[in-house]
Amino acid sequence: MVQIGENMREKKEKKINVKSMVEDIVGCKWSLSVLDMIDKGINRPGAMTREINGLTTKVLNERLKKLLKYKIIKKIEYNEIPPRVEYLYTDFGLKFVKIVNEIRLLEKEVLDS
């Protein structure tokens, strides 16, 4: 099992602007859908595209790259045939999802009132 995205080069990268990250992620319909799927335990790309009508492989890959860039998720590649890839939350991602969930609760509260 190889974890991609956790090497020395990344430690030298500049810090993430959290405000911009939240605007970028929360403002994107598909990013939240991907986070929802990971919450449900759907963490393989093929299963993700089958789960939601209209989510294409191209769009999914773009959203996954964005979430990887912000270190919300990590990519795990298994050395198997056929190849298997899974996406899981990072520790930072678990904290970020708490914020997203609070936004969802607020939205539900507003819609129900």
C-alpha cells in the first residue's frame, strides 16, 4: 500500500488559505457530493461514478484532484491486479467535514423553518 501526497516535497509547500479553500469546495456541487460519498464509505472512483447520475469520470477526477490539493483526502493505491485506488479523509479532512456538516445542518434548519 502506497500513500500518495505525503512526502517531503509537500512539507515545503506553502500553507493553505483556509478561507479560499472553503469557498472553492463549498461553492462546488460535485465536491460536496464526493465528500458525501466518502462519508458513506464509497471511496473507489468507479463506485462513485455509479452512485450519482450525471457525475462523469472527468468531473470526478477534477474534484478528487482539488480535494487532494487541499489535503482534505488522501489517495491510497494498492499494489494489486487489477489496480485498486481508494480515497480517504486526512486528519485535516475530518476537521473540514465537521464544518461542512454544520453548514448542512444550518441549511436544513433554514429550509424547515
